[in-house]
Amino acid sequence: SLTGAPLLAKWLFEWIDKNTEIEIEIIHVREHYRKGKSKRELRLLLLSFYLELNRVGNSKYLGIKLIKKVLGLVPVLDQLVLELSRRSVKRYNLVYLNTLAVKPILPIIEGLGIPIITHAHEMSFAVKSSQEHCDVSRQIALSSLVIAPSLPVAKFVHTINNLRRVCIIPEYLPCERIRALRDVDESYLHKQLGIPADTIIIGMCGTPNSRKGFDLLPQIISRLSDKIDNKNVSIVWIGANIESYESKQIVHDLELLGLKDQVVMVSPRPDAYLFMKVFHIYAHPSREDPYPLSALEAASLGITVVCFKQAGGMEEFVNDICGISVDYLDIDAFANALNRLIDNTQLRATLGNNARCKVLKESTLDRAASSIVDIIHKELA
């Protein structure tokens, strides 16, 4: 299922198609796999938009070419070059890059002499971990403007190039997704999770890796269990494939700690985000997250968020009025914050309501897409 930047792109395209006179055309280069040790691998993970603006009389057409999530070998890049050549790359008026992981295609676009907008959804750790996909200095130097979802991302961009213009537009949710979260049947979700309705549920979400803080799960639960006495509390992690090595390692740790029964893992599935409806608290232990959609979804439901400071855009969102942020990787402080919210229902309600109001005010698709379209037209003017 789509998550993160690809999902944001999908929503943006749908909004443009529905709310503007712009005609959208999408080209999808599909995933391509080839086995064999004799083949030189080129692994790509990119999401790029190529925008073409033509005027025919009084009509305006904006064709968007999308290369979405390419994971494979050299032939994929060959396909991309051929496709762009076939469509006459030089006729484009603007290039919109929805990720910093587009190193292989930079040579294709840098000689076009047209505006390039980069929408950065990555920070330092993600870039350092994907050096084969990223040439951030080159990409930002080529960009006429960079869109960042949060101040930490903007600061990261300026550490690379402090002369580049950066516009901050928070990540966003469509109103339809917010309504879907609110309308879901809670009794069905409790049944699916196998958790009684009178249980306090602490929710977490993300790919089971260290950047998302998945490895911290046993430590957080262990510290929390020392504080909650006999309170009826369960932890749910959405997006953890129970057959993965990382998940099996965490289950092993939880078993040794005697905490396995307190945790439910939900494997990736298209409707997994709906389980947030039964969360009472949203714990976000990521080491780095530019502006996590999962936390926004929880906040849209009035669920209080707990996160680490210096870990991306969530601290900026929380700002001590929509949740609680604690010192980076301070597990005791993280567990204390969770325990405080478990005990204080009024505090949960107050912070959660603030979070819901902030999402509706600052992080809707309508608001963000309007701003992005305005930026596109200004760059084309």
C-alpha cells in the first residue's frame, strides 16, 4: 500500500484533477526486477513529477509525468530515458521532484534550463543511508525552490545550500481520509485486534526499522510496565510484518521480558490506518521523521502524541500543546509521558483536542495543494 511521499503525491494529483482546469497525465514506470549475480544492480527509489505547460487558445493544459517507486536494475533507467526522450523532454516548462532520492535522473533534467521544484521529504539520516540514490547538493543547486514539510527539513536543506529558497508547507490529509477515520466501527476494530473495549491502547505505526524506533519498543514497554501497576494497557504497532526478521527479533525480546501479551502487531494492509480510531495515545518513537502522516492521522482524531525532540517535524507540531515531546532517546522520559497520559484523562482530552484543531487548520489537503499549485504557477510565470 502507498505510504509517505507516494501517498502525498497521489492525493495531490487527485486534488489537482478535481479542483483545477489542469489536465493531468500520469506515466507510471512499474517495478522491474531481474535476478542474476552477473547483472550490475542499480537500485532506485524515486518519485518524480514532470510538468508540461502548453497554451492552446484560452485553454491551459498541464501534463504531469510520474515516475513512481522504481526498484530494480539498469534497464529501468534505460526505460525512463527512452520514455522521456520519446516525449521530448526539452518541451517541458517545469520539473517537480517529490523526493531527494533522484540521483540517477539528475543528468537528464539538469540541462533543460527550466525551473525545478524539489519537495523534500527526507532528512540527514535518510539521505546518508541512501547515498546511491541521493546527490542532495547537486539536486538543491539545480532547484529554483525547495518545499519542506517542517522547519527541521528546511534547516537540513540550508545546511546543504543556504542560498536556496525554501518554502515550508506541512504534510497534509484529505478530508475524506479524516472522515473515514472518524466513521469506522470501533467494535469491529477491537474484535480484529483481540483487545477488549475497556483497554487503554497506546498506538504506534511505521515500517519496522530503527529509523522508526521499532527497536526501542521492548525498552519503552518494559519501562512503562514498571509504572502502570495493574492498569489494563495494550500496545499496538501498525505496519510490522510479523514474518520479518525485525519483528521476530522484537517478539523474541518481548518474550524474554514477559511482555509479549501486551503487544499486538498489525501487518501492512491498505486499511491499517483505520485502527487508529481505537487508540487513546499515539506514541511516535522515530529517530527521524520529517512530518509523519501517521501522527497527523492520530492527531486528526484528537489523539495525543508523544515523540522525541530533535527527531523531525513532530516536535514542531506537538509544541507542548498538542502532545508531549521528550529528550531524544530518553526512554524513561518517554515512558513517563505515556504513564502521565494514561493517568490523566483530562490532559489527554485537552492536548488531543488541540491536536485535532491544528490538523484541521494547518494540515488539510485543500490548504497544502492550493499552496503548491500557486508555487508552480509562480515558477512558471
